[in-house]
Amino acid sequence: MIFKQDIIGCVFLLSISVVLSFGINTVSPNGIALMGQWNPDQGVVMPGLNKSHAVDVMQINDSFRVKQLVASGTVVVLDVRWPEIYDMGHIPGALNFPLADFEEEKKRLLSTITPEDEILVYCAGVTCHDSHTFATRLVEMGFAHVAVYAGGFAEWEEMGFDVAVQGIEP
């Protein structure tokens, strides 16, 4: 026979377990992000609400606006994907500076762009955070006009826009 005391004890233990689990998850560097921006229609999918380490970078969600910027030639376009992926296809005129090689490529990057340039950074798509990380680093280095193309190369290609292959510009 189940006693009222047993049920209250089980509920109490369950409550303590849930509170401790959420608490440990919150402070753990490997915790599961329970909050964040999960809707790809609103831009890059990013876990977490506490982005005190990140700089607020302008995000462009309109692929036609990006196409217009690229066609105007007034913006420096940076592709931060791996070189092998960049070589298979990229936005025409984009320069490849992989996020993974940021420190090694910084000198080359700084000889290519200036803090006054308008810069557009992109990566694979809305599930890729590399463009935001790269853009944040640029802003922290004093670059004032940095934007991220949230849809990235996946959206560009999906829209049927011209794609450049290494050595072959459209």
C-alpha cells in the first residue's frame, strides 16, 4: 500500500533532482543550451541567451540585398568556410579567410582590408556560427562596417545566384 508520505517523498526527491540538474547544466561549460535563437527564418541559429562575449553585429537576412551589395562592388565579401569547400563554390568575388585559421591569416587579412571598408562575412548557412564569430573578431579589432549574411552560401546557391568555382569566375 502506497502511503501519502511515500508520494510526498518521491515528489520532493524529483523536485530536488530537477533543480540540481538545471543548476549544473547552467554552470557547466559543456551544458546543453536550453535557450537561444532556434528559428532559421530569423537568422543564424544560436544557442544561449548570455552573449556578453559577443559583439552585436549587423545581420542581413535578405538574399536579394546581399546580391545587390555584391554586384555593386562596394563591399568586401569574406567567406570563412574551409578552403576545400570554398574551392567547390563561393559567392563571386569572395575572399577566403577560414575562421579556423584566423590568427595565422590575420596579417594577410589586414593587408587586404581596412577598418573603413564595408565588409560582408558569410559561411555555410543559418546553422553555421563561424561568420558571426569572425565578424565579432573584426569589430573587436576596430572594423566599423561589418555585416553577416545569415543565409550564407546555402541560401545564395538555393536562390540560383551565380556561383564561382576556384579559378572560374562566372
